[in-house]
Amino acid sequence: MALQLWETLKEAIVAYTGLSPATFFTLLALLVAAYHFLSGLFGPSETHHQPRNLEEMQPLLPPVQVGEVTEEELKQYDGTDPKKPLLMAIKGQIYDVSQSRMFYGPGGPYALFAGKDASRALAKMSFEDKDLTGDTTGLGPFELEALQDWEYKFMSKYVKVGTIKSTVPETQGESTSDAPKAEDVPSESSAVKSEETSSSTADAKEE
């Protein structure tokens, strides 16, 4: 019975493939070996990316209000510390952009905006370091309109968690302190009185 099945199988192989049984089984063995080789080659890569996928699936922490901070203090929220929220400011208003870490976090296309007030850069769509500032002086109407669109987007998508502390120029205080006091400046009336006194004294000596 087994011999009849074997003979039938050989005839079927020759009829349907045109190959001899030895050639057919050799090719079949090569295909099986190639399958195991490829599965072993690409299998570890899937397990390698598994921890990262689990990390990305972790729930985001609720936004934490930071209040009023300086631009220097804002830099510590640029995403380099995974324990801290990812913050970014626009027009002096700070927003938590942790939910868009793939864009604003390290390695993202807009990572250089994180931890900064990038108002000028967003208005100009610039990636230069000199434009990574909240100073919007000198911007044209189209740039200001683009900045307004960015602000509306941030207000609707992200949670506001603080503001940037405005710095007062020290030159004003210095100019006020350096100004001479009123009593230190001789008045015109005192100068006139001194002149009158000296002239009257001279007239008395002549008499």
C-alpha cells in the first residue's frame, strides 16, 4: 500500500511540476531552509522594538501647572528629562505638548522649539537659532497672521500651564538713580541772590 502511494506521488510530481522526485524534494528542502533563515533574521527586530512600543503606549501624566517661570527655567522642559513634562511657549504663554512628543521631543522635526518661546520662529517658519525667541518686533502682517494661527492651534489642542516672566530692563533704574537730585542743582534764584549780595558789598566799600 505504501509503495503504491509512493509511486502515485512520484507520478503526480512529474505530471504537475515536470521535475523528477529527487529535484522536487531538493527544492522543497531549500525553500524550508530559506524560510527558517529569514524568520530568524527578522524575528529579533520585532522583539527589539517591542519595549519601545510598550513605552509609547504608556498613559500620559496630567499637565502640571508651572506658573510664572523665566526663559532660562523653561529650558529644563525640553524633553531631555523623561520625568518632566514637555513644554513650549508661544507669545509668552506656556503649553504642555507632551502628547506630541514625537514632534517636539528629542529627535522630532520640531524638537528645537521645545523648552523655548518660539514665537518668532513659528511666525517665520524658521529653524535658525536666532529666531528661537519670543520677540516679535519687525514681523510683517502675514507673519503675524501665521503666528496667530499657531496660537489658536495651541490653545485648542494643548493645556496652558504657565507664563514666561517678563524682564524689566535695568537701564531705567540706572538712569533714575544716576539723575542728580533737585537739592544738588543750584537754583537760578540763589545765583541771583549771591550776585546781588556781592554787588552791594562792593558798593559799600567804595563809599
